[in-house]
Amino acid sequence: MIDIMNKIEKKLITIFADLDKDDQNSLAAFAEFLLDKAKKEGRYQLEEQIIVKISRPKEEKVVAAIKRLSATYPMLPKDSLMNQTASLMSEHILKGRVAVEIIDELEILFKNRFDEHNI
């Protein structure tokens, strides 16, 4: 895995890990407050929120759809989608659900997560 965190990000994670649950919640709330303030003041980095439009092929495999949607929504943390994505993939492989149905649900999942991410 490529280490893409800078020193400040690593320091914040270390500090966060050393705090008790109440202080972790306070730190998270303060970070959300700062983000909201930055958005209101126009200092929010919108370029990270740009959806990369990649058209859906007529015939697509589920794995290819997951890769396409990950590229379409590069700003979404992959770990936040892993459980639901794996569950849908399992339904396709183990239960025989049609790929088109699974991909439709993946499209909705990624779009909804993007919408939640931008609130």
C-alpha cells in the first residue's frame, strides 16, 4: 500500500488514537465544524469532489463495474464501501443474481455515498 498521508494527517491519527471516546467525538465534531465553516467561506477544495464521468458499457462484469465506479467517485473512502460492495458481489457469485441488477444497485450505492459525503 502506498503511504499517501502527510505528516499532519499522521499526527492527527496518532492524537486521535490516544484520546478517549469522548474526546475522539469532540475532535470529530470540531473537524466537522471546521469543514462546514470552510465550505461556507468558499475555502473548500471542490476539485476533490468532482465526479469523473465514465459511461457504463452495455455489457459489464460486476468487478469491472466496481472498478469503474471507484474511478468515477475517487473521493469516496474505499473502506466505507467495502462491506456493501462485497455483499453485492457475493449475491452475484453465490446466489446467482444477475450482474445487471447488482451493477444497478452498485450505481445507487456509490451515488448515495457520494451524496452523503457532500452533505
